Amino acid sequence: MDYIRDYTMYAAIFGWFSFCWFGWAQERPKASWRKYIGIASGVALLVCLLGVYLSIHNWNEPSVLSDNASFKTYLITVYIEFAVAGAGAFLLIRKKAKEHIAPWIAFIVGIHFIGLVSVFDDASLYILAVLLVAVSILAVIAAPKLQVASSAITGIGSGTVLFGYAVLGLIRYLAV
């Protein structure tokens, strides 16, 4: 079954988080990257807003989250993600390793999509999980070599991946 509202929400939610990650990427990137990050952030916000409009317009269409069990599993997965991400960030701050907070958050966000595959019956979320985990690992390796904040690499990578999934949501919506 095609879940039209879920596809529009992909555009809205992934567009929003793409916008947020591009914002986090503004922490100590190379100066020449700033305008491109800003443009990417603006485009992500536009996709988000289009997704919001389409979600509102299609609110009565089917959603996998209309099923109470799916919605409950979704909420539990998100709550666990927030708790683990927050606890890890707290520990990183305490260990004076706050430069690893953005990669840590991206890693946990990536892992949480594995739990959402069955909720949304969408195997492409495995790819999203792998890409976000890869971004988190690459950011830790690449940031020191590029002499930028790890959040710059994490933000650009995560923002780009999530933007791709926001656009994929729009494509899936249009294909229905």
C-alpha cells in the first residue's frame, strides 16, 4: 500500500532535519563553504515547507502511523533515540570531547532508522541508516585532516543525505 501522507511527511521532516544539520554545519567550516551551506540550508527549508503544505493537503490520506501499534513503536523508537543521544552527548561534554557530539548524534539518528524500517515498511531506511552512520564515522576522520569542526563535516553530510530523502519523499508522492 502507498502511504501518501507518509511520503509528504518524509519531505517535511527530512527537509526540516536537513535544514537543521546544515545549520549545525556552520560551526567552524572552511570560510569558502559557508555560502554553499547557507544555500543548501535554504533549499532544504523550502523542501520542508513544500512537504508541510502537501502533508496538510493530504492529511486524510493513509498513513502507516494510523495503526496504533505502529505509532506506539515509532514513539518508543524516537524516545529511545533521544535518551541515548542525550546521554551520550552529556558524557562527551563531561569527558571534554564535545567535538564528537555532532557525529555521535548522527550515529544514533542513523541507528534509529533501523528500528523504523518495520514501522514504515520501508527498506530504504536501511540505506539512510548506513549513510548517516558512515557520515558520523567519516566526520571524525576527515574533520581533523581538513582542520574544520567535526560538526561541519557531520552537518554537511547528514544534511545532504536527509535532503536526498526529503526529495525522495516528494518523488514517491508524485509517483503515486
